Amino acid sequence: MIASPQENYLTPEEYLQMEEESSIKHEYINGYIYAMAGASDPHVTIALNLAILLRSHVRGSGCRVYISDMKARIESLNRYYYPDVMVTCDQRDEETSVYKRFPCLIVEVLSDSTEAFDRGDKFADYQEIVTLQEYVLINTKRQRVECFRRNEQGLWVLQTYTLQNNFFQLNSINFEGKMAEIYEDVVFQ
């Protein structure tokens, strides 16, 4: 949901301070901030449905589920993004309250304005997170979940789930869910 960048360079510390006081969210890429646009009803419904399912699944496990107001920090690239859903099981993430550095799962719900970025540069940036095991893209126009998994060789392998599958899996947190549950109450346009 990136819009146009603001012109002034900010350090990560300045960005975090500004973001605490801002009435709108911004993503941070190498010193520049980008205002976030709003989301559609299907986008928000899908993200919420998945977050609820995952929260119930990880309860009591030491893992935490976060929705779109928690930043993912990619230190090696000087980036902060707001994933739609993120799961971390790493105790080091308890040290920071406004961003997480060690997620095992990141989910982006696709929209027309962000799909190319989510599939391209953002995915490339997320691959720098060494703890990340799965990157999931969820379609808002039809029942389709694309799950990229990092294999033992460090390669990202795609598994696609559609309406015909009925179920999808998230191996990073040992979860199996129903496609119908992700898309509950979603009206396709």
C-alpha cells in the first residue's frame, strides 16, 4: 500500500519517533518514508480472518501473531514494512514493542496498487530476514493463496492453494486451515 515518498531523508530513529506521533502509517525504505493507503473490505476481511485463525492456533506456544499495525524491520537493508499479518516465535522479538525483526511467517493480502511491489521488491527485501520461513500472498479477487517456502537449500519454493484444494498449510507454524475460513464474508468484485 505504498503511495508517494516524502522528500526528506530520515534516520531509522527519526522515522520511529515520527511514526509514533503520526496519524497515518508510513513504510520506511532506506531513509525515505512512504505513506500507506487505505485497504478495501475484502483486503481487511481476509487479513482479519487469517489473523484470528492463526492466533487461535499459536495460543500458548510462545509465538505471537501481529496484524497490519506492527512493523517488520529488515536491518540489513534499512527497511520497515507493515505486513498484513506476521508471526514471530523468536523470543528476541519481545525486546521491541514497535517492530519485529525475527518473524517466521509474513502474509501480504494483495491489492491492485500493491501487488507488483508485494511480489517483487518487497518479497526480495523480506528474503533478507534469516528467520523467515514462509511468505504468503493472498488474492482478493478469487480464492487463491500462494505460499513461498524457504527450503533446506535456502531456495524459495512456491505452493499454490485454490478453491479446489479446500485446505492450505503453513509449515512454519504447523498450521492447516480451510480456504473457506480465510475467505469467509468476502464478496468478490
